[in-house]
Amino acid sequence: MKLSPLPTATTVSSPLNLHLISLQAFVFRCPSPVPVRTSFGIMRDRPAVFVRAESAEGHVGWGEIWCNFPACGAEHRVRLLETVIAPLLLHKDFEDPAQAYLLATQKTEILALQTGEPGPLAQVISGVDLALWDLCARRANLPLFRLLGGTQTSVPVYASGINPDGPLDMVKRKHAEGYRAFKLKIGFDDKQDIENINSLRNWLGDQASVMADVNQAWRVDHALNMLPQLESFNLAWLEEPLRTDSIASQWLQLHKATNTPLAAGENLMGQASFEKAIDMKTFGVLQPDFAKWGGISGCWPVIQKIRESGTRFCPHYLGAGIGLMASAHVLAAAGGDGMLEVDANDNALRSLLAPPFANVANGSIELDETPGIGVTPDLVALEKLI
Ligand SMILES: [Mg+2]
């Protein structure tokens, strides 16, 4: 399946040119009554960094910068935007968002090496890129998925971030809300992990999709021991059983030992890393996160390659509503048989800013024709709520 190239100034009739006069970022924190547990750390509150971009003609777009870990890093990303990225992009003429993305990336390559901070810089550039595409879509009076060439309004979703403590209660709640696919956090205690997956599969039956996320917790021997025990649960995928940077031969060892598709991508950075992962042919599912690396401009060529390779494209996402809406639009535009990750845990910064996700029906949401990503944050109202 071939995906159309990313729209450029020469391929779409809508204007994509940009002359930015303002780039701002705002931090919010939502208390988390039930901490979100992963095998490598606990999230006790939910930070979010929103980007606001404004053009000389007064058009505005919104993006979101990944900032989950460590939680104290959210403010750092705001400062990176204000002091490093904004000065590179303001008061210049760009043909389209991809040109701004390229300039910001190229001009910070040495800084990324020098500071040892390629991640935070890439995350900031990603959030800015999302805001610029939203701005262009709003200006064109088109929903983002249509600006990107999409026609489908339905977006399959799955419930994610399901804690190992009492996961069935959460799954029952999410099933009642309309979800039909569920991803459990594992990588804590083997016996408990297996019991949890078993309880989900027993209650859900054979039809629902069940996935498990190890969050890079196992070494090869441990994974090889677990894989046969997981086989009978017919998982839709097993996510990050190893460190993402494990060598190809280790991923191949796992791939050969199981019929369960392996998944990764949220911790890959750069087109070359994704191309390597595709070429390894060991992953059944690849999961770029548009708020963490690449935005839309960097990820679109990667998504093209994922789709062409026949690998399942399932965007990773675990943040607030702005990035979630952007991710839904990108998946709608990209098509395929993928599902979008949706955090199952309560977070007002997500639910207030992603209205379509209040209406999951038979495992999917519907995007409407509201321009851009379809939501505009009211910062004053958010400040009062959080
Ligand atoms: Mg994951």
C-alpha cells in the first residue's frame, strides 16, 4: 500500500507557507489519583507542554511536546523552545512546515551532540511541527487529516496504560465505554503478569485484541523464557520486550521464537533508526510517537516506509489531548490496519482537549470537519481546572 507524499507548497492548493511571529509553550500538570506504573518508573502526576504558534497573518496552531519522563523535565522543554527553537524559526519565511522542521533539526544537530540532549530537542521540534501543521489546516479551513490527503473519518483506538494492579476492573470500564482492544503493562513479576493477561483474555473472550507492554524490562534469556508462556493468549503484539537499542540478532532470536508480533517505536529516533527497524523484519508493529520525534514532517516518510513494508502502523501516544488529536488525524490520513493508543487513566488534560474520545463506539472514534486538529485549548480555563 503506497501512501501519498507529505503535502508540500507545490502539491496542494492550500497555502502552507509560514512567517511566524510568536512561538510559545505552556506547562500544565494534572494530579494523578492512581499513579501510572511502568516497569521503569511511576507517573505520580501528568505533565503536559502545549505549543502555540502564530503567523504574521494572525493564524494560530497548537501542538504538544512529549514530556512524560522525568516529570520535572516539562519546564526544561518549555525553556528549550523559548531560548533555542523559537529564535531559529521566528520572523523567517518558510515554504511549508517541513522546511521549518528541517531547519530547526539541522541547526540543532551539533547542540544535540554537545548537550547530550537529542531527545528533548527532538521532542520540542516535534511539538512545534504539530503546531505548524495545525496552523496550516486551520488556515485552509480543513481538518488536519484532509489537509494531509486523508478521507477516512473513523479512527480505531485501543485502551493503554493499564496498570498491573486490578487490570480487569479497568478493562471492564473501558469495554463499557466502547473500547475493544486493550494493552496491559507487564514486566513486573512474571507470575502476576501471566495471571493478569489470563484474567483479561478469559473475560474478553477470543475476539478482543489484547496487547502487553514490557517497557524494555527483559533481557534476552528472560524474554525467551516468557514467550512460550504468552503464546496461547494470542496477543495482538508484545511491546518492547527488550531494550529498544538491543542488537538486531537479539530481536531476531525473539522473533524466531514466537508467533506473537513484536512491537517497538516509541523510543526510536530518526528516520535511519526506523528504516533499520523495518529492514530487520523482526517487528510486526511499529509505533512512532509524533510528539516525541519527528512531528508530522519527520514521521510521514517513516510512515510511508512502514506502510510499504506491510508492517502494522500503530501510533504511540501517552500524553494530553492536543497531541492525541493530532495523532488521530495522522492515523486517519495514513490509513492501514493500525490502532491509536489512548491512555486509559483519568487525565483532565487529555479528556477536556480530545472530545471525540468521549464517544468510542465499537473500538473507534469519529473525526469531524472542525478545522485543524479540531480543538483549541482555553488556557485560562485549564489553569483553573488543574
Ligand atoms: Mg510502550
